[in-house]
Amino acid sequence: RTYEITSDLVFEHIVLPWFAIAHDGRIYTTEYINSDILPSRVTIIIIEVVAYDNGDPSLSTLDSSITFARLTIGIINTNDKTPVFNHINPILIQLPENYPSAQVFFTVTCSDPDGLDEVSILPLGNPEPFSVMNGSISVTPGQIIDYELMRQYTFNLNCSDTMFSTSIEVRILIQPRNDHPIHFESNFYSFSLSRTATIGEVIGSVIIIDGDMGGTDLPEVIIRNT
């Protein structure tokens, strides 16, 4: 953008970061200004300008009581970019069964390319049985994570900088644990054995129930002669 300065004087041509002052007093940008790399929300650049005339001999403002003009240019860091989650979508989390409540097991982070904007991470809808606080995920107090009841939970998180927002899906995969005791279907079994039964012939079955649906542990039956 060019700013006109009305004057019949000749200015010293000065080149500064992002700006230049031409001989006729025009101030113009010399390159794209990326406000995201600026150290603060508003960056002030002060330029001191000295002017010369084209007479002979040439005189300048250095010869007067007002030796230079001070130009103040404020560069404002605008919010023009959408926040970005620092994770691959969807986020896959493996959580052991019976994980203790109120204990953070995963933290979701989000960055704002604008650099200076603060972002907030909030769930979209109800993420129960989990709680999300500033991106940190924990089991809600009073909730029990039971693989036999639910093997996967899915919810979405939203990251916002008050103007722009983006969302990401979170999938929590529950990992089974051996936490249910096995038991016999009955405490008494009665079988009949024929006198002509051959070796290896099945005469009955004992049923054992394991409450761990996803477990790979197999019950071992020990026959005890009473």
C-alpha cells in the first residue's frame, strides 16, 4: 500500500524491513508482511525521515529546528488462520479396562498458525463416560470402564480461537483385562457310565463360565478324586 506525502522536497531514499521511502516521499511496502512471526499483537515501527531540497547548494531539514519527521507504523497481527490439531484424524487411544477415574490418560493439543491467538479445546456433545478439560481426557468420577459392556467409545473435539474452529474425532479402544472369576455353571454334575464304554468315549460335560469376554486365558480343569 502506498501512502502519499505532499511535499516539493526530495527525501533521502531509505530501505527498511518491509518498507521503503522513495525520493518523492512515498512510503511503500517492499515485501509481504507475515504478521504471524511478529513478537506481539501490535508491532510498532518508527521511521525517522530527513528531507533535502534540490537547490544548489542542497539544504536539508538537518539545517532547521525540526531536523526529521518521525513516522510511526503499527502492524497488527490479524486472526486469519484456522487452528490445527497436532494429531492424525481420528485420534486412536488404547485404554485398559477398569482405568481409574479422574486420572488423565491422554492430552489432545491444538496450535494456531496465527501465533498469538489462544485456543480452547471443548467436546462436541457429551463425551461420557469421559471428561475433557483443556484437551486432557480422563474417566469421569463414578464411571466404570468395562470391556464387557462397551469395547469402543467415539466422540469429537472442537478447537477454536473465537473466530475459526476445527474438529477431530477421538476413538477410545478399551483393552480387556482378566478381572472376572470363572465359575462352574452348576455345583453338581451326575453322569452314567456304561459297562461297555470304550476308552475316550465322552460320558458328560462340565461347563465353566468366564466373565471376561475378550480374554485369551483358558480355564484349566483339574480332576480331584474325592
